[in-house]
Amino acid sequence: MLKIEEKATILAWAEEGVSVKEIASRMGRHRSAIHRVVAKAKSLPKFAIPSRKKGSGRPRKLTSLVLGVMRRQIQKYPGATAADLKTTCPELAHLAERTISHALQKHLKMPSRVAAMKPLLSVKMKKKRLQFAKKHKDWSAADWSKVMYSDESTFRCIRATRSKVRRPSGSNRFDSRFTVKTVKHPDSVMVWGCFSAVGGHGGLFFLPRNTTMNGERYQEVLQKHLLPSMESHGCTHFLQDGAPCHASKRIKAFLADKPFELIDWPGNSPDLNPIENAWNYMKNALKNEDISSVPRLTEAIKTLWTTNLGKEYFSSLSNYMPKRMQDVINAGRDMTKPC
């Protein structure tokens, strides 16, 4: 289809007496297209440019109606695929799945993305999250700097990841050079740690192999690793999640007479405990380390915790707590993005 600028150029050259053959050569267009423009212009007022014939060309398949149906359906069911839309929406039955995918990505700006993994929250849990956020919404970064954050996490000797490789066409996909090695049941260690904005990293404890945290072990961890850190950091509050061993009568009795306040945790809310960020940072950093055995993994964790993660890093995690509280309120008690 000729653009309006091209039509104007054709008519200007025709007015100068340039032949149709020459104009077609200059424009790189077929002579019939030049003939049609010149012929149609003869019936129009001087200097008028012929417009495109109304209704000519193939009708658009992606009309505003069709795109509107797609948008409403995806807004209602974000997980729907192109095949789902084609099957469930009669207005889209005439479209190819590839056309639907293209329209979602290019026209509606709704590309397919990997869904975030978040804990399932009950109505009761959401209510507690909102109460927790409102209770602490006026806490400043200085207030949060007096909190000792703690948690446990499991580290595995081999962390399976979906890595990308470049291999020549026709090569064996399963060649050792082009595969990522995994272990079905890799060795692992469970680690307890704590930190504060004021003192940086606190105590770090590795549970014995093939054991899990229970009330008795947790009390020993608090006695040997938490209390000294609380005193040296000068913290006035202690934050732990709602794991069964943390909420046991034994632990409640142990913490009852301590010179600091236990923060009431809303439960099932890893996005509200900044130590989760530290664990994730360490697990990503360990991808580049030799952690093929438990001793090597343990030493790598100790190095990361005590050397790589400085006081400034831990302080930045704590300083973001006011923003986390506001995010929960803004999200209507739902899960938020970890800072």
C-alpha cells in the first residue's frame, strides 16, 4: 500500500511530465500502482491526493472487541494459556493459538511470566499480618535497629539450578559438557543465625547431621548464641518466627524473664523477616563455591556470614522494615515482595 507521501511524490512527478515507467523505476513500485494513483487524481480537485479505498484489504482479526475479550479473560484468570482462551472464548475460536500469544504479548503487554512462589495465607493469618503491620507502622529505622532478627535455614551441598549452556546444532544434548550435575538426596546442614542493625552478624549455630530443631536444642542455642549477641549488640527486642519449637511452653518460659521483649510474630510471613534475604543471598553466593561435602559447605557458610556480609549489609536489611510494614498495609494483608 502506497503511503500518502509516496502518492504526493508520484503526482508531483506526473505534473512535471515524468512518464509512468520512469516514476515506477524511481519509486521501486509496479507501474499499475502508479497508473491507479494518476488516474484517480484526474477526477479529484487540483492538489488533492487520492485516499485509500474504504474497506479494501483483508479485515483485521485482532479487532478491539477481540482484544477486549482477551484482556478481560486474562485479568480474571491470569494463569490461562492461549489454548485455554481459544477453547473457552467463542470470540477467539477463529484465531490461531500463536496469534493469541502474540496479541497478549505485543498488543496487550501481558507476556507470560514465571509465577512467584508464596505461602498460602488463611483469612486468620492475613488478619494477624495486618495487625502486626499496623502495630509497628510507626516504628522508625532507629526502633528496628534495636531488634535482633533470627531464623533457621537449610543449606544443601548441591543446589540444583536451571542453567543455560551453548552447544552446537546437532550435538548431543546429554554430553557431559552440556549438562548440570544433580544429586537425588544431597547432604545438607541446618543453620541457625541472628543479626541486628547495630552489631551486624550475631551467633551462628550448625545443627548436628540428621537432627532437627526441637525445644531442648533451641533453648541451648538461645542460651549459648542468642543471649551473648543480645547483650553485646544492646538489643531490646527479639524477633523469631512461629515454628513449633519456638512457640513451645519451654521456650516461652525460658524467655519470660529475659531483659528484652519478644515480638509477637504473625506467622507464615517470611517476607517480614529480613534474615530471609540474608539466607537467599548466601545460597546464591554458594553457587560459585566448592560445596561438594558438608565440611566444605559449613566453612563456606561461616566465611559468608562473618566476612562477606558486613554490618552495612545487615543494617540495610533492618532499615527497610518500615517499608515492609507499609507494604503489608498497602497489599491488604497479602504477601509482599521481599526487600
